[in-house]
Amino acid sequence: MPNTATVREQRRRKTKAQLIDELETLEKRSVANEAPHGSGSPVYDSDDRLLLCNKTYQDIWGYSDSEAMLGVHWDDLDRLDIERSTVIGERGNRSRSNSPTAAG
């Protein structure tokens, strides 16, 4: 019987491989969708962490590669926008609900 550490590592590798596959699929969709109209479309997971964004999105909101990196939380980007006066209001004026998620 495999030990707990081995089982955990196997699960981690499987999960990582699944995430990579999902990200590659999302990236292909994003590139296909970006080409005709150049929209900046981020993709967040169910925990509001960034899974994918294109260069157009970064350019629109003024994010550097390190700011818009994989796994950054929506709230962190929203705080940046408020600090930079990119958005108006206490929590900004964009809606994450308008952004696609990995789940759908």
C-alpha cells in the first residue's frame, strides 16, 4: 500500500496536469476570441483567482506581468485599480460576474 505522501504527490501531479490542460484550452479559446475584436477577457476560478488573461486585458487595465500573474485574487487587482484611480468607487466599477470562469 502506498504511503500518504506518495498518494498526495500523485494527486498533486494529476491536479496540476488537469489545470494545465484546462488553461491550454482556455488560452486557445482566448486567442481565437481575441483575434477578431481584440477584447481583454480574463478568466477567474471559483475562488476569484486569475487563471488566464490576455495582453489586451493587461493593456486596458495597466497591469504588469507580475500584477496579472496566475493566481492573483480579484480583490488584489480591484485594490490596484482603486489606488490608481482606474475605477471609481469603494470596490471599483467592474463586475467579476461579467468575466468568464473556468467552470463556465
